[in-house]
Amino acid sequence: MTLNQGLILLLLLGLAGTSGAAASLCVLSEDMTRCVCNIMVIHNLQSLMCFQALELELRDGKLDEFKLSSSLNFAVQLIQINKLIFTNVTMSFSFFRTVIPYLPLSELNEINLISSTLEAVQPLRPPVLKVANKITALLLEDVTVDPSFLQPSFQAFHHWLFSPLKSLGFVRSGLAEIDCSWARRVENLTHLDLSENPISSTDLQNISHCSSLSFKSLKSLHLRHNNLTSLESLCTPLSLAPALTHLDVSRNNFSTFHYPHCLRVRPLRMLNLSHSGITEVNSLLSASLEELDLSYNSLEVFNNSLQSLKTLYLSNNRLTRLPSLDSLSHLQQLNVDNNHLTVLIRGTDVDLSALERLDSLHAARNPYQCDCGLKETINFLDNSDIVSVEDHPDFLCATPAAQQGSQIMSLSLEECVTSGMQHHSPPLCLTLFVGLFSLYKEM
């Protein structure tokens, strides 16, 4: 099957009108690598604004079979688009059948459908596919798919579409059950995103009954915001993915938290448990973890010893003190912003040498108590040339009332005593932060 070159250019190059006062229908990024076009570009062939773009987004309209009265003799082989995005688009099956399989774009390897609809047009016929599919990444996010596409007569099309894929996403697609025959078509995936669907623990366990099924290449699995209530329920389905290293199960309900043995023995490097209602983590975690996200939970302490951990997100919890960094000897990034910390160093189990091992620290938006006990924290922030503390302008005083809202880096600590020297009474220490030194010098 040969497709009209004018049609290809019309749909994919993002042609925009420039005559008169008509506004351009395409927007090209400053680096000229991404171009966003309204579907209305199909009505105007006056300029090639997106000819050199690597990413092309077509949005806001309907794509169907189009007939052109004339064709253009442009060099199609020069098109370098490697990512094609459809946003808020209604795409008929006739378009999918006659255009998508025959895109003459040698570099195209990724297609995203966002907030769009795939609809059937009668009479419905499976496409005759003679061109090999080179798409390795496909994302359907908030996409409505006509049930006709799931008919057995489309098995050849499913095989053509899914077999080459390495990355597949069905996000907000209403997916609740995973069919065995469909699962076998995507066994070669390395990345699978099934986030924001009504998938339950039972639904996941059902797939384990599919005979001879194995996701032996799967490295990354995202199950964000589904209906999961237990990590234990993941053991059976995850036995089908022995090479899994990245697991995102955030925004589920794990308020009763237990970390199962099946996960501890896996080679997990990244685990996301944020927004999951977790109140404590006393279980042993995977010893291989390098990145752990426990932000937006209700943790008051974190005492796990994870020698391999490099990145730890504990933002938006209820921590009153930092975790013991001596048990996190390889930690490079620590996020503890928006907790209940009143001090970082003094009176805690954390010393300066442990903090200085970090590359990055985020600890703003905590209710810091601005008295002399904060001196070590301020000296650390002021003198550290190793640790990056990019959010220090948001290190604000919560108490005393006279300092509330002040940046702690603006405080004067010149007369706060150090260990072994005479100890001033608390009122004097507080007035040092207010800056009323002269009043006490006269006393």
C-alpha cells in the first residue's frame, strides 16, 4: 500500500499558514526540537514550521482519512521525528488503519495518545499490515478505546502493535482485568505502567494463573493509584518478573504495612511507597535498595539500616528528628522537608560528619525553634561547601513568637555560648535572636 506523500506531510510536519493576519497553528520550541500543532494545520500548506522537529504533537480535533487534491514532492526521508503525540484527538479506526502502520518516518519510535478517543467506523476491517512496526514505546493516557479493537479478528493487528514494544503505558484507562492472551503479547516489555486504574490485588493475582507466562525482561513496573491494600498480594504476580528493579506502588492504601519476604529477596533498586497512609516501617526492606520514596505518609521515625541506599525521600511526614545517618553510610540525597523538625543537629543522633557525606539535603518548611540550640545547624548551612541545600531560604523560625517567619540564616548567634562556657539564661538567648544586645549590655 502506498500512501500519498502530501497526506503524510500534512499530518506529520505541522504546516501552518502565514498569509495575512492569520495566526500560526503551530508552536515550535526555542531549540526547534518540539512542535505543537492544532489539527487544523491539515487545511493549510503554506509553511513548514516543524520540518526539523524531533517531537510533534497534534491536538484538539479529529483525524480521519483525508483526500488531497494535490501532492507535494518533499523529501520524506529527511523527516527526523522520533516521538509523535496526539492530545485531545478523536482518531477513527480508518485513520489508524491507513496511516499509523505506514508512517514513513525512519526515526519514529514512540507514540503517545493523551486524553483521546479511538473509535470504530463501520464497516470495521482489520488492517492489512505489510510494513514492520518499529514503535518501541506506546502510552495511552486517559484514552477511550472502542471495544471493537479487542475482537479476536484483530489478533494480527495486536501482534503487530505490541510485539516490538519495550515500554507500554495504560494510565487512567479503566483497566481492571489483565487477559492472559493480551499479557502474552507484551512479554518482552522492560517498562509497564498501569497507574490510576481500578486494579485490585485479586486482579493481579489472577494473571499468575496464565500458563507459561513470564515477563523475564521487565525491569520497571508502575501500579500507582490503584486499589492495592497489601504488598503481600504482589508476591505471586511479581514472581513472573524475576528481573524487576523499579517498583512504584504509590498512592495505594498500605496503612497496615508489612514488607514481605518475597520483595526482600528481589534485586529492587527503586521503591516508591509515597502517599500510602503508612504510619511506621519496622520491617526489613530490600537490602539492594538505592532509592526509597516514603514521602507524604504519617511516619514519626525512620530507623531502617539500608547500607546501599543513595536517595531517601521522607518529605511531608511527622518526623521530629532525622534518621540515623550512621546506618545509611552511602546516602547521597535526603529529603526531610515539611516534617516536625525543630532542629537538625543538636540533641539528635546526627553529627556534622554524617551530614557532610550527603550531596543534597532538603529540610525546609519545618517548625524550627530559633534559640541557641540552632547554632550548629546555622553554622552547617553557612559553611558547608560540600552539601547542596537549595531550599535553605525556606528554613524559617516557628518559635519563639518574636522570630516566627524569619529566615534562620538571618539570625545573629555571636553571643550564643558554646559547650564549656558560661550558660546564659533562656531569656537572654532569645533576645539575642531579636537583636536586643544593647539592652543586656547595659544591665
